[in-house]
Amino acid sequence: MAMQAPVVVGVDGSEHSVAAATWAAGEAALRRAPLRLVLVTDLPPYGGEPEKVLHSAVLRSTGHHPELAPESAVRRGDPARELMDESEGAQLVVVGSRGRSPVRARLLGSVSAKVATHAHCPTVVVPHQQLPDGGPVVVGLDNSPYSRAALRFAFDEAAVRGSELVAVQVWEENEYAPIVPLLDFEVGERNDETRRALAEQLAGCSQDYPTVAVREVARRGHPVVALRTLGEDAQLVVVGHRGRGGFAGMLLGSVAAGVLDHAPCPVAVVRGEKK
């Protein structure tokens, strides 16, 4: 039987990276997948300090999962590039939202953003604050191939966690709305269109995941605000990497970046293939 691809997590000695490693250990246990902790540093190979930091991260992150036998590795070079290389053989890469390293691994917010943008597999960015024990998986949709990949990932996560899936589609008014506001019937039409689009996207996946309860949220507003608000009670928010439609221009740097900056829970960025 082929070995399952690992869940890879970048660590650097900061509390943010320990939070990420702890989340990654729980995810690996849920997926019954190998766990791999990677520390990237630019220090010369002497003194053993990176290895000590890595060993401490292994012990702290896997305390509640004794069944795991994690791999660990020290790599030297640019943190973002090395983690992107690791992502080629991973099913998931996990990073902290920020970092501060005594061994100058520099797993900072900019590194997390680069990994989320360019990784070859889904990336989860984990905040340092206390994480919710339960709650739904929330996914933002926009009718694009990118959000379809995010939806499939979100269904997988909800299924393995036994949680509700909240599927969100938001429509925004155009740039002229403050001057020429929409009439009531136009708002109603846009709401109906969004609900229909959301139902169409969910139809195929729902049949493949009959045990996952789905709640549909179609609303007017801003996608970052909607996902941030729903993320307050969620255990995971999932967004696609790039898109079009209701989440116009879902580039990392717009909606996805806004969610990464403001969501109070872990955020998964799923890179879909354009068709």
C-alpha cells in the first residue's frame, strides 16, 4: 500500500508556530496521515540550536496525539521557498500567522502569505489565539473553478470532523451604488440569483457527502466581513485561491488575504486549477 502524503507544518520556535504545529498534529490524526515538522533556518550548521527548537516543537505539539510518530527536518535556506518545495509531496501545509524565531527561521506573516499563494497543495494558516473546540467549517464560494476546489476541500474537512458545513456566497453592489442605490426589487433579484448559484454549486458535492449537514448563506455585503463574522464560531474557514463572480478578483491580496488577516480561526487557502 502506498504511503499517504504527510501533513507538513513549518515551525520556528515561536508560540505562533507551536499553535500551528498543534493544529497540524490534530489534523494529521483526523486524516490518519503522517505528520512532518520542518524548521527552516539560515544559520550555519553548528551548535544544535535548530534541532533543539524542533525537538521541543515535536514534544509540545503531539502531546495529545501519542499515536503519531512525526518526522522532523531542519532545512537551510529561504523559509517560504523551502516550505513550497515541501508542499510538492504534501497533502496539506500548515503555518502560523506570524513568527518570531530564536534561530532566525523568520516564519513571519509574509512567509505565510507566500506559502498560501504558491504552495502546490492547500495551505492552512493558524492564528495564535485560543481556537474553538467545535463549530462548523465555513467555505466562501463564487462560481469559479477555484471555489469549486475549495468547496470539495471544505466538504472533506466537515466530513472528517463530523461538523456542519456553512456555504457562503456574497454579492456586492457596484461602484456606483452609493450614488445610484439599488431598488428593492433589484436587491431581491440579486439575492435570488445568489441563492440559485449557491444551490447549484452545492448540488453535486452534497450527493457525495450525505452525512454532512449543510447550511446555505446567501447575502449582500462584503465577503471578507461575512467570512470573518461567520469565522467567530467556526473551527475552519476555507477560501479559494483566485476567483471571479461574487468574490470578484479573489486574489491572495484581496478577499483571501483579508480573511487571513482578520479571521479568528484557522483559514485554509485552496488553490484550484483554472479550466
